[in-house]
Amino acid sequence: MSVDPRNPDPEYLAFWRERHLCTLTTPRPDGTPHVVPVGVTYDPEAGLARVIASRHSVKIAHVRAAGEGGARVAVCQMAGKRWATLEGLAVVREEPERIADAERRYAERYQRTPRPNPDRVVIEIALTRAMGRA
């Protein structure tokens, strides 16, 4: 079922506020998908999903390799028969205020403060599509 990523229905948004492990799919240089578990926060007002990560991770390398235009990625979560996917263009952000905001959002959703990491960056996904069944 298609969802407007900037104006989701209340059930869809509530599902993204629950604590669930997610996956991030990024393209490898050869075009094959690389899927890893991550925590994701969803901000429909800004049209963004965010993933915090270490700047040295493979997922960050994949996003950077796509260039300034961004990498086409997807984040997904599921719980029983419920599932939700957000797709968009991902870029790596290194500004301290963006990292702090992403950490705050992560702590709110996952009810725990992320461990300190001086190499932390944020993958910001400008959302182009959403789908699911919440």
C-alpha cells in the first residue's frame, strides 16, 4: 500500500514511533544491494529518515560513492504482519548540530542514548516513496 511520506496516516506514523530494529539497503559499487540492521528515525514534516553511523562503516562508504546527488536507498521495519518501507536519496551529513539532532531522535525512539562516538555521522534520506501496512 502506497503512503505519502510527508503526510502518513496516523497508524503508519505510530508504527514508525515504536521501537523496532530496521534494515538499511544501500547499493554496492557493482549495483548489488547491501542490507544491514540499523536504527531509523522518521521525520515526515522534514521529509527525512535518519540513520546514525560511524564514518568508517561500509554503509557510509556506499552512500558517499554515489556522489553529491545521493544514493538510492531504502529503510524497512516489520513486526508480525505489519511492515513499512521508506525510500529516497541518501547523503552523509557531518555537521555537529545535525548529528546531535539525529542522536536526540534516536534516543527518543529507542529509549536509549547512543554511545559516544567521535566518528559519528548521519545518513539523511530525502524521502521519495513510502509503503507498508501498519
